[in-house]
Amino acid sequence: MGEIQTIREEQESGEIKERVESYWTKRADSFFEQKEAEIRSEKYDRWEEELLAQLPKREGLRILDVGCGCGFFGIILARQGHRVTGIDLTPSMVERGREMAREFACEVEFAVMDAEKPDFPEESFDVVLSRNLTWTLPHPAEAYAAWQRVLKPGGLLLNYDAEYAKDHHRVELPANHAHHMLGEEMREECHQIYHMLSVSSLSRPDWDLEVLRQLGMRVEAPDLTVGRRIYREKDRFYVPQPIFRVKAWKE
């Protein structure tokens, strides 16, 4: 019975990931345009300030950007002289990331890879970071364990995320916001994915911190102010959901 249950869960997980990949494949072009514009905006400077304040004060860090999308974080960090590898489940996003890195003359390595199963040796990276990914994962706890595995001892984990699913109905969006270019069909598809994911029902970031503690990581109190510090203006980059930061170190 347990084996049947495991097979069923794996099939459901595969279906969710296929839906997520399909959704982001359709969004790849518009997402590229949005991130390209964001790089040229004051949001870039705010994210740069945020990331540099969190990273170890060392040159040439080896950094894994999980769920890298079009490479926004990778470009910030590569420009600071760090060695960045970006992975994403969606091949179209990886291609856009490579295109973005070429456009801004940055050396970032990209690969198509499952965020829950990063295919790297143990203790490969000084830093693992992610932005707006965990809420899309069928097995976020397993992802955290995998990210811990590829971190070096003393390595840093940074995760920026929000409870997008919970806030889907209750947040009042301005006319000009980060998802204003999506049609109703795409917004509904995104909403359907929300309901397929168990992470949508969790109380975050408290849940994230508890998982990391159970993994033996040293955690810092979450920062719940990131979103309102970076997205101050209700412009085309505006994200109304309260973005939080989870920060932990591998002991």
C-alpha cells in the first residue's frame, strides 16, 4: 500500500511540475521584458543593496540561484565578481537567462534542473539563494534539504518568497502592477496551480524556519519588510504580497 501511495504522489508531483513548466514557458517572453526593465530601474539598486547586505564579505563566492528565471539575481551577483550558477525547471527561462546575461555582459552559468533535486556534489556552494520559487514547489521541505546538501559548511541560504496563494483573493491590486500584462486565462491558470500545492496552506515563513531548524541549520528571524522596502511605488514592478526573507546557515 505504501509503495502505491508513493507512486501516486510521484505522479501527482510530476503533473504539478509539468503544469508549472508549461505556465512559465508561456510567460517567458513577457517575463524577460519585465526583468529587463527592472534591471534598468531603481529596483535593481534596491535589490543589489539588499543582497550585498546579506552575503558574506568575501570575493568570488560560489552562488547557486535556484529557480533563476531570467537571471535577475545572477546578473546582480556576477557584476560583483561572484561565480553564479542559475538553475530553472523551464528551458525557456534558462534560454532567456542566457540571453539576459549576454545583453548585460555578465558571466553566469545556466542549466535546466529541478529545484528539488539540484544535481551538484555535496558542499559545492557558499551561498544558495532563491526568489519567488518555494511557493511553486510540490515538496518544499525536500527542496530545503537538497539546498542544505549542496551548501558548504558555514554556507548561507537566502530565500525571498511570499504567500502568493493565500493573498490571491484578498489583495487589492492597482491597475499598474507586476502581473498587469497577464490575461484572465493566464491568471486563472496560475490560480489553479496554487490549489494543487500543499505549500499554499502552510503558515509561512514560520513553517520555513521550523523545517530549517529540523535540518540542523542556524536560522535568523525572518525579515517581513523586504517587499515594502523594495517595491515602494505602485508601478509596473509592484508586488502587493508581503515578500519575506528567510536566512539560515549550514552548521
